[in-house]
Amino acid sequence: MPPRRRPQFTQESIDQQLQQIHLLDQASSSENLEQLGPIIKQIHANRQQEVYLRTLQALIESKDAEIESICGDNYQEFISSVSTLFSIKSYTTNLREKITTLDSSVSQVGKSLVEKKKALLQTKKTAANLDEAIDGLQACLRVLDVVNRVGEMVKEGKYWSALRSLEDIESMPPTSLSQTPLFQHLLSSLPSLRGQIKDAVTASMKQWLLDIRNVSAQIGQLALEAMEMRTRRWRSRRDKDPMLKSSRVGSAVETITYEKTEYNVLDNDQLQVDFKPLYECIHIYSALDSLDEIRRSYQADRKAQSDLIIPEPLPLSSLPSITQEIVGYFIIETHVLNTTGSFRSEREVEDLWDALISRLSKAVEDILKNENDPDIYLKVKEALLGFVMTLESYSYSTTSIHSLILRLFEKYVNILEIKFGKRFENIIAQDDLQPMYVEKDSEKESVMDTVWLTREQRSQLQSSPAPINLPWSQGYYLCCQDIRSFVQNFYQFIEGVSQHHRNIDDLLSKSLDTILITYISESLAKRAQSTANVPQIAQIITNLEHFEISCTELERSLTNIRSSQRGGTIRVKAAAPFVVTRTKAIARVTEAMSSKLDDFFGLSEYDWTPSTREDAPSMYLYELVNWLTTVVDSLALKDTYKEEAYRGAVGYIASCFLDFLTGRDIPMMNENAIANLLLDVDFLDEELKRNGHSHGAAFTELRSMASVVMSDAVNAYLVQSIRQTSYPAVKPKRLAALLEKLARYGMECRDAPSRERGEKRRKEAEAVGRLFPGENR
């Protein structure tokens, strides 16, 4: 590639380029040198500096010549212009001097003005700073005033307003004060102020808790008085309407018909309970998101207060005031539960209730552990009953208290049993056992209203005019009177108590049976055993018979009472034991007569080895029969019982006669003695038949045995078939004993026939003794 040739500038091109350059642009205040750059660069590049400089010098010279030509043409005008300019210059110089002088004077004046302006500006700046400071101070004062008023509001009890004021401080819009250390310090102290508000409202609530503890007893007293008035009102209405007999206070019927009065135990003429401190405390703690804290504190404080209600040990005289305080305590709890939303839960209140009631039950049972006065139990029951009914109206569960009352009721009944049992024993022990005598019809009606009788007995006695001897003794009447008193005392305890009727009925049945059997029937049995007076024993039998009737009538009347109260059936099971006791008493009549009969037999003076037979009965038998008929017929007993007495007496006489024949007291006898004894038996049998009392069957064994001996039928008796058909009542052992006595007599005789007969009787005794050993012996 051939080397690049440098461009060559001709004179014309250089002139042309210089002509295009305007070193001074009249329209511009700055030189225009930008166009020289490329030209000079190109000149250096082409190394034509000398040529360019010559051309440039020529241009300058041409321009100078042109200027001289122009100046020469305008010289006069230029001279005049210069003169004019000099004139102007002098004027200008003078003017400048004047201006300088004026400026100097103005500067002097302006300097002071500037200084004043500066002072004014400084003053305005200071004033602005002062205004800003004043505004800041005023803002601080307002904030400090709010803080100060927070303390005053806390002292005045305006806790919510104080808390809102702190919130207002915290939510203030951003200002110049917001960045100050004072404001930041105030903000940092707000938690402390909130703590002070919390402490103050807590202290207020603690004081309120102390105040309500002091008035709880009064609240409970007012509530119990209101319930007592309600109970009296309902009892009055129930007495007028038989249909309401079974309804108690608090029952569905009573609740529906109860005319509520506008009486608030927490706000009335006597007492006003202010819950504002509690509500404020709950409100403040809720605003501070600390509700759980105050809830736990409240529960702990109320638990501590409940623990202080019941002292240990509990004085019995303090029970009414203690129940009043408990009632007031839980009325307050109910109000708090119903008016504070979620602050209190039913479970928390139930825990307090269960714990306090458990301690109350234990304390009551402890103080009554060794108590034997039923009136004390009634007082305790009355205190607990009003307590139960009052708190039931506030929907508290009183099952445990009802259980306590029923346990106390069982102890109360046991004490009543013992108390009345002693009275029954004293009545029976001191009874004269004579028919009860009444002089007037009014007395008779009073007695008949007390005792229990069948309709027939009542009609019969009502038709009999006074004066009259009643069938029973004074003791029976007093026992009936006390039985009614016992039943009245029994129901007096459960009056108003929510009853389990079956349990109450069973307990009453058991108690009545205990009284009737243990304290009356057994006492009568002891009294009958301890006396030998037959008329008194007979009166005991009559009393026992009426007690049997009383059991049935008492059961019927009590069942009717309980039916009207929707109760069950009362079962009195004492009638059967009274029958047993009556049977023993009848047997005791026989025993008592037997002792007298023994006296008669002691006068008998039988000759057991007579040489001849008597043709008339023994003389003592006349007295015996006379006494027997007189005593038995004079007894105030039914004929059936008299016949039993006769049967028992005749049976005893027959056993005595048999003992004469077969007993060991008489070592020997002969046939004549047996014949004489049979004569006496026939006499007794005839006399009793003549008096209308045929009990000859009692002498069957004696007559049959004597027949075997007297008719020499021992060999026939040894034959089993004959023995079972003709002599079933004769026992081999007794017959053998009689034969031995006859044999002993024969062996004692000196004549041969008698001795032979004695030997025969001995062999017969041995033969009879070998008959079926153990059979009928």
C-alpha cells in the first residue's frame, strides 16, 4: 500500500479558513476560539506553520490598514467624540465623587441601620426561641399537670380516669416535646404510674373485701329473715289448702305460686352493698391485660375469708351467726358471679361452697358427738334448715347438708328412743296395774282420743256412760300418750326437710318397733315375771292385748298421714312380739297360780300306804277349787284367757298328781293311795265341769296309768298294739316308776301275799323298763 500523502494547503484555502474565523463575535460576550483548534491542529499536522504565520501576518497587516483607512475617514467625528467623552468623563468623575460622598453618608447611615436590623433579627430570633420555649414549657406543664392529676385521681378513687390520662399522654401526636428528655422520662415512668394505679385499685378492692366480710353476717340475717317470712306465708297458705300439704318452701308448686316481693338483701333500707370497688378493679385489670392476676388474688382472698368463718371448735351457740355469715358470703358470690361476666367461674364458687360445707358438716357433727339433748338437735336442724332453704333459692347444691340433716335425724331419733324408752320403763314400773277409772265423759273422750282402739271398741266405750272403769290401766294410757309425743317429736324434726319418704318411713317403723318391743313389750314381760299377783298379771295381759291393737291402728293412722304427704306405708312389726309377750304373761298366770296351788298341796297330807280306801275327796280340794274359781273368774280377762288360765292350773294340778305317783319324793305307795288320788281327780273334774270349765283331758295320762295298775293290765300294756290303741298317753318310764313304788311297798310288807304282789310289781317294772328304751320315756 503506497504511503498516504499529506494534504497541501494553498494560499487561497488558508485565507478562506482565516476569513471564516471571527475572533470576536459581536453578539457574544466571549471569544470564539473553538474554530482555531482544528485549524491549528491541521497546520501542525501538515507542518505548514511558517506558511500559516506569513499568511496570518499578512492578514493582520491588511486589517490594520483597513482600520487606519476607516479611522482616517472618521477622524473629526472621533475627535469630537473624544471631547465629548472627556466632558462626559469629567461629569462622570464629579458624579462619581458625589456618589462616593453620598455612598459614604449612606453607608454611615446604613451601618447603624444594619446593626439595628441585626439586633432586631437577633431579638426576633430570641423571641421566637422564647415562644418555642414557652410553648414547650406549656406543653410540659400540661403533661405534668396530667401526671399530677393522675395522682390526685388515684387518691380520689378515679382509677379509670387516671388510666385514661396515662393513655392520652402515651398517644399524644408527635411534637417538638416528643423528642425532649423530659417527655421521654415521662414515657418511661408510665409503667410505674400504671403500677401505682393497679396497687391503689387493688388496695381499694382489698378494703372492699374486708368491708363485705364485716357485713356478710348482716346480709345473711336479712336473707334468713326474708326466707322465714316466706316460710310463714307459705305455711299459712298450706294450712288453708289441703292440696298443698305435701309441698314445702322451694318446691315447684310453692315457687310458682310465690308472690315475690321487691326486696333485695344487698340494697335495702337497712343495708346497701356497693360493688363499685370490685367492678373498678376488674375493669382496670382488664385494661392492663392482668385479669387472671386479680382473679387468682380474689379467689385466694375469698378462700382465706371462708376459712375464717368457722372457728375450731365451733361453739354451739354461734351456729346461727355462722350460718348467717355463710349465707351472706355466698349471696355476695352469686351476685359477683352474675354481674362480672367471665371474672368468676361457677367452678370456683362451687369449690368454695363444697369446702366450706364440708367443714361445716364436720364441725356440726363434732359438737353433737356427745350431745344427748334432742332439743339441741332441733335447734341445730332449724338453723341448718333456714340456711338450706335460703341458699337453695340461690341455686346452690344442698345435697350434702340434707345428708347431714338426715344423719343428725338418725342420731336425734336414737336419742328420742333412749329418752322415751326410759319414760316407758318408768311408766310400766310405776303402773298400779288396775283398770283406769274415769269420772266424767270429757275425761273418757280425752282418753279415747289418746289411745288406739278398733271401731267396735270405740263404739262400745262411747255407749258406756261415765263413771267407768276402762279395760286398760293408767300405764297403757300414758304409754299411748308418749307414743304420740314421740311421733310428734319425730315429725317435728323433719318438718320442712326435703325428705326421702321411704327412708323416713323405714326409720319411723324401725323406731316404733324398737320402742314398742324393747321398752314396752319387754318391760311388761319383766313386770309380769317380777310379780306374783295374778290380777296384776291379768291386767298386763289386757294391756298387751290393747298394745297389739295399737300396733295395727297406729300403722293405719300413720300411713294415712304419710299418704297425704305422698309418703309410703308405715310398717309396725311389734304386734307379733306383743303376742309372744302375752303368751308368756298367760303362762306367768299359770306360774303364779301354781305357787299358790303348791301351798294347797302342802296342806294335802296324803297317806300313801293307807289300809283302806277313802269314800270322800280330800278336804283341801274344796278350798283349792273355791280359790281357783274365785281368782280366775274375777280376772279382767277375756273368757278365752280365763280358759287358758284354767287349763294351765288344771294341767299343773295334773302334773302334781303325776309327780305324786311317779316322782322321787314319795318312795312307795299302795293301790289304796292310787284309788284315793283318783277320787280326788274325779272330784276336781266334776267341780270344774259344774262351773263350766271342762279340762279333764289334763288327767288322761294319770287315769290311764292308774287304770293299767289297778286293773292288772300290765301284761296287756306290754303288747305293742294294745299299748298304742288303749294306753297311748301312758309313758313307760312313768309307769315303771309307779310299779317300782308299788313293788317297794309290797316288799316292805310282812305278809306273803303282799310280798308276792310286790315281787310281781318289780318284775312288771323291769319288763316295762325294757320296752323300747327311749320311746315315750
